[in-house]
Amino acid sequence: MPVMRLGYVHVRVTDLDAAMNHYSNTLGMKVMHQEGGKVYLKSWDEQDHHSVVIEEGGVGLVKLGYKVTSSDDLAAFEKRIQQFGASTERMSSGENLKTGDGLRVVLPSEHVIELFTDMEYVGTETGTLNPDPWPRDSRGAAVHRLDHALVAADDPALVERFFSECLDFRPAERLVTDPSNPELIGTWMFCGQTPHDIAVIKGPNGKLHHFAYWLDDWNEILKAGDVFSMDDVSIDVGPTRHGITRGKTIYFFDPSGNRNEVFTGGYQTGPDFSTITWTADQVGKGIFYITRELNEAFTTVFT
Amino acid sequence: MTAVQIIRVLPKDVVLPLHSGDSILAAIVRGGLKYLYGCRRGGCGVCKADLISGQVSYPVAVSDTVLTPEERADRVVLTCRAVPATDCTVQLRSQCRLTSPFLYDIAQRELVGSQDLKGAD
């Protein structure tokens, strides 16, 4: 069975208290656990124990966790990854809080991803019995769930090949230099039915561009923007729309400078989706459809 | 509130008022100018500049991975988090543009105002 979804993002933050305030009060995540300089957070519409881990010290990405369906699937992926030539190690149950065993992989771009089958079930805040559409006591931007991450790689094509050959991800959208002699600058890949679960753009190996949360509609995006202003959040771009994925968005930074996104919209992908191509000369429109201009921060800020 | 401190921004060579608690970036933006900065939260390193004179402190900690101890010793500053403790001269590493004559004007009037008060004895 395919990889399910991005299960967790683990990032470094310079100031744990400021970060906890951002992810919990501004974004509305719930603090599930605090221990050893790490805080574990969960969004209201997620089932698993946590989706974001913030760790005190430094900035940037520690690792991404992708959930898979079964141990058999994990073993099959492991074989393919080893055949690809990436370095892997088995991780045991409990190495990550409330998380079962799995596989840790170092990508060609030096990012660490973990494939896991199991995390403690907590349930959504609305529940599964005659539920309300949203929780009455939601805070701030009230992000629904973790949606995707975008990372930087010196060789995006190689990382695309990894996700494709090892994990059956497919590209929904690709950004190339010149269609006649295309060098891959960016790729947006999915494992389910959304526009992307992982994306890779040309940039320094090991770095994070952003990770994103799902909101339901343009109104929620605007409300999030208002909350960001109330909470003195540094805004990168938005509210606006992407050409790539059609998604509506705000990019912003946490108190340590890690970029976050609130995102909604897009289209349905799936195994028979026809890949969309963007050419570099239209990259402004691809990234920011309305202004059709790249801002400097979007292409220079990585953590 | 009358500014009692100033910041000189090079190479554009303009002088702006410094409000208590403002970072170098905040002072420059308040003065209607823009230069290359990124996250504005001390994580990306894009806004580094060189402190030619004066002292700064970092009330909000900046990671050593972003601004290394060697850089700090070399008087490299992360302008989004560096808060001047004294009058300062800072050399920016990117082009500095006047984007708001409106704000720049207010800043210059503030400087003149504080000079008048200083002179009034």
C-alpha cells in the first residue's frame, strides 16, 4: 500500500518558550508532552499523538516522519531504499515518543526521513461520535493538520528519483529551466490524493524551506493572517495564491526563523494524475500567481 | 518620544534615530529604507551586516549556527536581532533602497527635533 502521509516534522528552535507560544497559542496546536528540551504538539483534526516536535537549540529541520500502513510495506520499502543506495537504519519502538518501530533513511540531500507504522492513537478534538465540525475552544489560527513539507537539495532530480523509485511518490508539478533542455529546479510529489506530501527545490542540502498546515478555505487563511498580526508573527508572503498547486496560502516564520505555511485548496491527484510543468520564465506566477513576482525572502530564506 | 541615539547606515550614509529596544533592522525599516533581509527572526542569516562602531546586544538569543562566535568576534551582526546599546555605525552587505520618503521624512524630523532639545540650554 502507498505511503500514507507526512506524519511528523521535528524542528530545532532557538527559544523553546517562544516557539511553544507560537505553535500552541498562535497556530492553535495542543501541547501533548514536554520532556528533555522537546515539546510535542498535535493539531485538532489529527488522530495520532503528535505531528510537530520542537527541540531547543539551533534552527532548522531534524527530520520528517512519513507514516506507512504496515510492517510488510515497511520491509518492502526498506529493500527498495537499500537498492537505491541510500543509508538506512532500523529504529526501535519508543525511540521516538509514543511511536512504534520503523526505518530511518538519509536522503541524497542529507535530510533524515523516518518511515513509521504506528503512533499512539489519541483522536481528533471533535471525536468520532456525532461530532461538531470544529472544536469550540480552538485557539488562534486553529490549524487542522500537518499537510506537507518543502526541503532544499543541491540535486532536486536525485531526490525526486529517490521518492519515486523507493516510495512510489509521483510528481504533481515540476519546475524546469527550459522545456527543451529541462533541468529540474523543483518538484512537488504526492503519495495520496493531495497536490503534494513532499516538495524539493534547488537550494542548500539538508535545509528546510517550510512545512505547512491545512486550513479549510480562504476565510480561514485570512483569519490566520489576522491572528499572525495580533501575535507579531513575521510574514513572508500572503495571503495569496500559488500557481503551482492552485493553493491559497500565507508563508510566515516561527520565532526562530523556521518558515511555516497555512495552505488550502489545490486539486485531486491520485495514481493516474498528469504531471504539470512550469517553466522557469513563469516561476513568479508559479509561486505567487497574483503578483507574478518572487520576493527575495522566498528564494533565500532556508533554515 | 525623542530619540537619544542614532544609527548611521553605510554605504548609503544616512543617519536615522534609534528607538529604545529597536533592532538595527527595525530602525532601518522605521526610517523608510529597505535592504536584503529574510525571516526577521534570527534563523536564516540573510540580514547580516558589519558593525563599524558601537555596541549591540541580543536580548533574543541567536543560534551559533546562524551567527558564529568567530563572526561575533569580527563584529558581524544579525541586524534583525541585534539591539544597539549605543550610537552605531553599521555597514550593510546589500543594497539599501529608500522605499518610503514619507517615513524617512518623519525620521529626519525626529533627529532634528532631538538636536533642538539637546541644544536648548
